Amino acid sequence: MYETLKTVWRELTGPGGDFEVETLEVRGFPMRTFKTAAPSLREFWLGTTVFGDRPYLVYEQEVLTYSQVHDRVNSLSAWMQDQGLVPGDRVAIAMRNFPEWLQCYWATVASGLTVVGMNAWWVEDEMDYALTDAAPKLLIADEERLARFAAIRDQHSDIACVSVRSKPRDWAMPFESIMAIAGSMPEVAIDPDHDACIFYTSGTTGRPKGAQQTHRGCVHNVMNMGFWGNCLAQTMHRFKGQPLPDPETAPVPSALVTTPLFHVTANNCLAQATTLGGGKLVHMYKWDAGDALALIEREKITSLTGVPVMSRELIGHPDFAKFDTSSLMSVGGGGAQLQPDLVGKIDEAVMNARPSTGYGMTETCGIITSISGDFFLDRPDSCGPAMPSFEAKTVDANGQDTNGMPGELWVRGAPVIKGYLNRTDATAETITDGWLHTGDVATIDADGFIYIVDRVKDMVLRGGENIYCSEVETVLYQIENLAECSVFGVPDDRLGEEVGVAIYSKPGAAIDAEDIRGYCATKMAKHKIPRYIWLLDTPLPRNASGKFLKRELKDQLSLQDAV
């Protein structure tokens, strides 16, 4: 099976192959690129006009076809041009997974403007930081986000606003009013290395960093996904005699959008790939396994992509057998590693679906690796091989190859971000000669399959959300009576990890756990607030250089003592 995979891989990526790879100099470094890659996402979007009356965006009882969405995208693009926005300007999007999110995204990137993806869970302080950092000319937001923005609007009076599904405000243009104005997409030429989107990733030094995802990077991410699907189908056809998909009879892709569109998993991987294939995107107001089962049956969903807990909750739901899930062809996702036991359970529980996952980062515009089907069942602890537009290696602390032994995974290729907005220091620390330091410890086997075994980064991975410990600690140290604190991950069966913190108060002072959580709620999104708090009466353990011994500290603590 693996030799067949290698043969198909070479044919697809070699001279004349559908995914021929060539090495180009990109931003001063050699990068693996697809020879037939479109120059920008604009070409991706404009190419979907052929899907006409196919349903595209579905939300509750609302259905918009490709033609309707193109009309709406054109209206918004023309309106933004009339407001004086020019290529290179930024447009912030802050909302739930409403259908308007993708309409705004396509209107922005296809016009040569840059999307700033605002985390919908951010509180005012976090919104204020990102708006100051990215300096968008326009903010498009729903009611909940506009209400938060109103509290900080005086600091951002130069930002124009568009309201989505919101009550009237004299300082915000209603989105539907713009939709009532017919318009045309402006003619622009977009450089492949122009910023398509800035997604914020939690910061190792306190504040999140804006990852500059280029058009080249986003295009190559979608092509990497298309390559793996094509490569897998041809491999199984040759190895097991499975028929190749017939475009005339294959079901139209239909995907359930379960994770936030301000992340690469939902936006770059799920939404962009489904859109390019003329598929349907079914939005949920929020994740609920029972509601998901009903939507899978009603909308004939073919792909469920989310964090692992969603797949586990779906197949473990007490009403699972009552719903028709036979349309599902793929179940899995990204944002966190799919636990090995879940791989087999998905394959057994869902009639036609095969388990799948991808490993990637905001900094790679999406996936680095992909694995599914028989390969995933055979190697459930692997995240798959690096896709064709990447080189991958593992290195030691000095950047030297570890030669098969565990080391930090570095990757280089077209999907790697340009850098971090306004953070040349962080960019230099994270990217060396075009090589991105992933912060994950991995091994690579003889077949090129990658296994993530540990982290270099001091991070909590909660339900697919990266929470950097230093970011939470930065907020906690603003509490007056706090002397020392150390934030770390606490294992959790449902979400993978929860946030925990050990706190030592100043001598003679007292700190209440609920006061801590209340303060955090004013400074950070809910998912970052510590669930477990240990209030210690002695200083935290340190090494000779004064650094907290986090692992030793965790070993000393008991969940029963947390508050």
C-alpha cells in the first residue's frame, strides 16, 4: 500500500502531473510550489460562477445559491470601493458563523483587500488590541461584537462600521442596505504574496500575533488538500481495485461548518475547499451533536470536519442510530490530534465514512500533513506525510537535523506565512531561512509519515484552541495582590486540556478564586479563563536560574485541591 502511494505521489507531482511541483524563489527563499497554482484567491472565487443555482450557504431555513452570493459579494465589493478602500487596505470581520462571514471574506480578498479575522470570543480589551495592531479601515460585525466595539469605539473613530443581523446604529451601515445596491467586482491584479488574510494566533509573549497569510499560501493549502484526495483515491484504486470517483455521479460536497470561520480549519480548509468544488456549506449557530445529526440527515452532509471532541460526541450521541448518516463520506478534522481510539470508532460507527485528519497551523494557512482511510487506520498515531508543497525536517536545539530521532518539526514551502504583522522580532524567532519552527516535537518515519510526540511551546490546547500560558499569566500579573503564578494545561477527557493556574499571593494578602475569574473575564475570552485554580501558601518551585519548574509543580498538585 505504501509503495503504491509513493508511485502515485511521484506521478502526480512529477513533470506533466496534475499537481506538478516546481521550486521557485519566494521572498528570497526556495519554496516548493504547484506549477498550475492560481495567482490568487480571486481566481478561485470568480471560477465558482459556473455553479449558478447550486445551493451554497445554508443557515437554519435560509439558503443562498452561488449566483445569489456572487451578486451579494459584487455589491459589497463595489460599495467598499465607493467608500475609498483600495487594494492593501484591511477589513476586519467580527461575527459568528453567519452566512455573511464568507460573503464578506470573498468580497474582501477578491477585491485585493485584506481580511482581518477577529476572534468572536474576544472581549473589549482583546478587540482593542487587534484593531490597533491591524488598523483596518472597515469593521463588519454582528450585534454581539458591535456591542463590545461600542465600548471602545472612541479609540477607533476612524474605522467605518457595517452591521450584520443587528439593531440600528447611526454609526453603522446595515449590511442588507448594501445588498440592495447592485454593483460589480472591481478589476484588480493581485500579487501572489499580497496579504489575503490576517488571523491572530495566541502569543508566546503575552499578546496574540497577526499571521500574514498570503494569496499564494491559501491557494496552495487548498491544492494540497485536493492533492491528497486525488492521491488517496488513485492509490486505493490501484491497490484494492476501488473505483475512482465519477464526477457525473459523485454526490455534490456538502459540509457542516462546526468550528469558527476566524480559524484556518473552518475558513481555509473546509470553506475554501468546499467552495472550489461547488459544494454546500451548512452553518450552525453553535455546536450541538443532536442538532448536527439532524442537519446531516436533512442536508445530506458528506463531510464533518471539527475538533476531535465533536466526532466523539456525534458517534456517542444516544440518538445516533435514529438518524440517517449514510451520506457522510469523511469524519474527522483538525485543530487537535485525533486520538488513536477514535480513528477505529469512526470507521466502525458511520456507514460510509472514513476517518481523516490533518495537522497544520495558522502559520501555514492550513494543513501541513493529511491522513485518512486505510492509512489512518494502519497508523492511527500519525498525522500523515507532509503535503507536496512542503519540505519537512526535525531539528535539535541548534537547528541541526536529528536524523530520525525526535526533534522540533520545521517546514518550508509556499503555504508558510509572510510573517507576523508589526512583529519583525517574532517573525525572526519563528522563521529561519524560510523554515517555520512549528514548536512541536515530532519524528518522521521511513515512509515520510509524521508523528507529533510533544510540544516545545508552553501552550494549552483546549478544544482546538491554542492558549499560550504566557498570555494568561500576563493578565494575572496585573492583579494587585498576586506575587507569583504559573499557568499550564490540565488533562480533560472532553476538550483535551483545560487551563489551570497555581497562584502564590503576596505575604499578608488574600486572593479569592472567583475574583480572579471575574477579573480575567474583563480581559480575555472565556475559553482562556482558568478552570482550575490552586491557591498556594508557599512560593512556586524554581530552578537555579529562577525559572518556575512547571512540570514539578504540576506533579505536586491534586485536582481535589483546586478551586
